[in-house]
Amino acid sequence: MPARTEIRVRYAETDKMGVVYHSNYFVWMEIGRTELFRKMGLPYKVIEEKGIIFPVVEAFCRYKKSALYDDEIVIETVLKHYSAAKVVLDYKIIRKKDEVLLAEGETVHGIVTTEGKPVSIKKLPWLQEKFDKIMEIRGN
Amino acid sequence: MPARTEIRVRYAETDKMGVVYHSNYFVWMEIGRTELFRKMGLPYKVIEEKGIIFPVVEAFCRYKKSALYDDEIVIETVLKHYSAAKVVLDYKIIRKKDEVLLAEGETVHGIVTTEGKPVSIKKLPWLQEKFDKIMEIRGN
Amino acid sequence: MPARTEIRVRYAETDKMGVVYHSNYFVWMEIGRTELFRKMGLPYKVIEEKGIIFPVVEAFCRYKKSALYDDEIVIETVLKHYSAAKVVLDYKIIRKKDEVLLAEGETVHGIVTTEGKPVSIKKLPWLQEKFDKIMEIRGN
Amino acid sequence: MPARTEIRVRYAETDKMGVVYHSNYFVWMEIGRTELFRKMGLPYKVIEEKGIIFPVVEAFCRYKKSALYDDEIVIETVLKHYSAAKVVLDYKIIRKKDEVLLAEGETVHGIVTTEGKPVSIKKLPWLQEKFDKIMEIRGN
């Protein structure tokens, strides 16, 4: 099951077209990631404290319908797959009141130390274990 | 030739990793688009006043190196191609001092009226003409 | 009683100092306003649909302690007072886990039509009534 | 003379009211500060590298007229005064085409080490000297 988290659209997130400005969906995906890691039992803050970060190396979003000011939004996040050096996450941005899919996205992350050195996930069993577990839960 | 425009990284654009937060690159691409349209002789503000908008339907970015606070950044934007219903733009985000490519991106835009109705570019000769001209200039 | 609403600090809201960038507190105050109006029985979206907006004419914030990534934050908002032409709101930004006051702020808003014309609240009894009620509730 | 710097309003900075969202003016003030420090011969990046930061302890803005998408904006920044523990900066946000004052603001900053300890400016002669010089230039 994906991690589900909810937010409400801020006035600050709208633009003069009257809808949410597109770059904010990437901020919402990050909120989804934060909740996925928390659900895994590994808050991202804790991962950072252990000296590991997941910088974004690719980010993609396909926009279907506009989110509006004060809309309640559900962010669904899944760990799609991972390799020694990369983590791929998928997202659905959903309007809560009618469960309409507003957008879907994907981010690809490196696995690096806080000093910026790439590190293989095989050397981070405490992390790999959690990744395997959340992927099993998801039914993969 | 691509439209080139320059910005300087704002403190507000950095995050606790010490580098520019990834969603800001999509804001920079929009600055690039704004300059491309101005260069075409059709400021985006004018296009909007004519009742046409280009909502983002897809956005992609590949991150190579981090931009840092106070870095001077060059944004290069080209009109890659267009069809009756869509416009595709490509971007390069470059660190000015050493011309290192920090990121590259692509956005796909619908062509719709300010009321949200899709409109074929064939019905907008004033726009198509400018698109053809900027693509020729680019050497395509 | 003030309107209380909760948010969680986003990674996007931090800066290279490792703390929340100061302008985000003004976004948080707006979230507080949105909840105050909802609590009043007059969602801000509905007020806008009735043709009335409250543009910010002054904004102030005093910062005491830094908010950090992933902190749970409580925003407390009160309607401090209003006159024919202005509304003054006060805010407290509180760290949830230990109820420490991180910042306090104030915003002053005009009362204008969506066309930008100032309008006296005396001509908007549906609004004034709600304002009086929320101030009474507050014990003023 | 104040430090003058220019920006162009980004689409991302507008909101559904069709004007620049108010919190962005605080980001613009920071751009003004960055230029003032550069003009002083002490880029803020260099000050940070020397282990000194100026966290915002108070921020104020009075909004007079709205900035619009694609407007060219001039930010004027002056060092108003400083004491052992604090620095006060004043800002004017001006529309370039007609020199209309859109907003004016003030920020108060602490003087602290990157570890967060307050430090008296008297112990930082390299900084005080620059502050005195820029205030003289200003005609104070």
C-alpha cells in the first residue's frame, strides 16, 4: 500500500491562472516521500542524521487537472524500485473530495553520503531492509 | 539560437542540503520560456491578453550538478517542436562562470484559451508564424 | 479562542542555514487566516466568490526560535480588531512538541472588491456579523 | 547611495489575485541585501564562509501598489543603522518603468556565528569598517 498523506492547497501555491503553479507538485511529491520514509520506520531526518541523503537526479510530472486554492489533496507515494545506486519513487496527486487524479509523477534519487559520495545500498543493510519491507507491503 | 537569460541564485532557493532545492529549476525554466517568447516578439503577457495560455502538461528535469547560493546561472531555452495541440520546449541550466551544464529539462504545454478550451495552433496564424520563425532561427 | 491549525515543515521551506527560510512564516500566517475564516463559517474562497478580497497592506513577523525540517507547527490566529476599511490579524507560530513560541506576527488587510475598490465593512453586514462573533468568542 | 538591483517578476511569484503574492517581497528584500553586501566589498557568501550569519529577527513590509507578472522591479537597499548586536536594513521596492514605489520594508538581523552564538560587531572590525563606510557613502 502506498503512503497516503493529505495537504490543503495554500493561496501562495496558486498563480495568476487561478490554479496551483506547476512546480509546487514537486514540493508535494517531497511531502509524499517524507511520509513514505516515516511509514517505513525511517524518518528522512533520521536518515540524514545517519549521514545518507537522496538527492533528486530526475523529476517528472504529468498534469491532468488543475488543483485549486483550498482543495484538499491526497498524495500517494510508492517505492517503485531500487538498485545499488538509485531509488525510484512514484506519486499520485489526487483531489480528495472526488478521488480525481490530478497529476502523476516520478522522481529518481541517488544514494550519497552527506559529503556527496555515492554509496551502494548494499553497504547500508539498515536501509535496504526497510526498502524491501515497504516493497513487499506494496504487494510487489 | 536559443534564448539566453541570466539569473542569480537566491538564498530563498537553497535548502538545508546547502544547494538549490530541485523544484526551483522548473521556475527557472519558466523564466527561460518568458524570455523565449519575448525574443519571438510575443511577450507571454501579450499572448495571455490575446486569450491564449500554455498550461504545462508535462515537466521533466535531469539534475547533474548542484547550483549554489549566489551562483550566476544561464538559462537556455529552445522551441523543440510543436503540433496542432502541443508545444515542446527544451532547457539547459548552465553555471555561468565555467559554462558547466547543471541540469537539462523539457516541458510540454497545451494550447488553450483562457477559458480552458483547447485550440489548434492552425487557428492562431499570428502565433504559428512566430513559432516557425524562431525554429528557423535555431537552424531546425 | 484563536483558530488553531497544524502543518509540518517541508524540506522545500528550509534554506542553507538549515532552518526554515523567514518568508515562509508569512505563508503559514495565510494558512492560519484561511482556517480562521473557515471557523467563522465563511471560507475565504466563499468571500472571494462574493466579490470581496482582503489584500495584505502590512505584514510583520518577529522571529524567536528557528523551525526545523519535519517539525510539527501550530499556527494560532486571532482577529485582533477591524475598522470600516481594515482588518488586523495576529498570529502565533508554535512548535507543537513543546509548545515553544517560535514567532509572532501581524497582518493588516484592506477590504476591497475583486475589482480593487475599497468597500466599507458597514456595507457588508454578512461579514461584519461574523467578525463580531469571532471577536466575542475570543473574549474581547 | 542605496544598492540598486533589478529583477523581473516571475509567473511563479503571482497568485490567483493576479498580482505578486505578498511573501515574495521578503525574498526580494533578501536579493537587495545580497547586492548591498556585494557593493560593500563583502559578498554575503564570504561573510558566511568567515563564520558569521545575519539571521532575520524582525521583518516588516508595507504594500502600496501591486507588482504584476513580467514587471521590471528595482530593489533599493540601505543599511539604516547597526548596534553591537543588530543590523537594520531598509528597502524600497520600485516599479522600474515609472519609478512608482510599490512597497517599503525593513528587516532587523542578529549578528551570530554559524554555530548560533551572538557576537558583538566590535569583535569583527573587518565587518564594522565596511558598515561604517557604506553608511558614510549613503550620506549619514
